[in-house]
Amino acid sequence: MANLYSGSTQRFEGAIMTIAEAATYLFVSRPHIRKLLASGKILEIFPKDPNGQVNIDVVSVEAYRREQAAAIQVYQDAQAEDDEKQEH
């Protein structure tokens, strides 16, 4: 899988990855990727691979990663504010 950390999401339109690749990229388990697929948070590309392998839309994986990163940043910012209030 190509390096997804650089460039815009337009670069990835039409690109696919496997469950294992998505799990590695997001630092989660393969069962968690299946849960994300089932919930619609990341998207499967149909039809499936001729071997029955699930193909995942790279743009949806990248969008999920960015949403998670933003949520982490909000949490960390809130924690920093709490720490500053406690110091005063």
C-alpha cells in the first residue's frame, strides 16, 4: 500500500486496500475494521475481489483516520486546559 500520509484525498479516489492493510494503517485489529465496515464508518467497495477478499475504499479509511486524529486533538486540548487551571 502506498504511503497515505502525504497528499490530498483526491489522490486516493478509486484506490482500495484490504482489511489487513486498513488495520495496519489505523493501528487497530482486523475485527475492529470489520466493525467499522458494518457500522458504515469505512466503506467496502463492491463487488468483492474474485477471491472473496473485501476491498475497502481508501478515501473512507483516510477520512476516518482524520476524524479520529481530530477527536484526539480535542481531547488533548481539553486535558491541557484542565492542567493549566489546576496549576493556578
